[in-house]
Amino acid sequence: MARKFAVYKGLQKPLIFKGFKGKFIYWGLGFLLSGLVFGALTMSLVNMWLGAMVLIGCIVGGLLFTAAKQKGGLHTKSRDSQIFILNHYGRKNTI
């Protein structure tokens, strides 16, 4: 007789952190780190106040962009309105 084990059903769900899901966690982290780097460079090379504005602008703008892209779903697909015909060589011809 084979043993039966309970299967944890949460394994099929995407990872969620602070409202960001799946790949968008990495997008948010990337915008956060790039904002810190660009803000620090601007602070050290140009001006402290301009660097602070660049830092805040990059972080807030990047996180808002990530949140807007997340509304499209984890697996966004392009929608083509054309008709594609595949020939026997695998090339696409459009009508």
C-alpha cells in the first residue's frame, strides 16, 4: 500500500511581499536600489537637495510604475490583431 501525504496547496501561489507579487518584487527592489544609487551619486556630485529629489523621484516613480504594470497580471501577453500564417519553414507571414 502506498502512503498518502498531505500536499501543501500554497506552493502554487506566487510570492507576495508588501502588495507586490512574483516578479514585481524584484522590479520594486531594482527601482529602490537604483534610486538609492542615483540619488547618492547626485548628492555627492551635484547638490544634496537635488540628490534627495532624485532619490525620492526614482523610488516613488519606479514603485508606481511597478504597481501599474502589476495590474496587467503576472503573465502579460501581447494581443495581435493581425492574422499570422506559418509556412512549413516556421516563418510568420502577416496578412
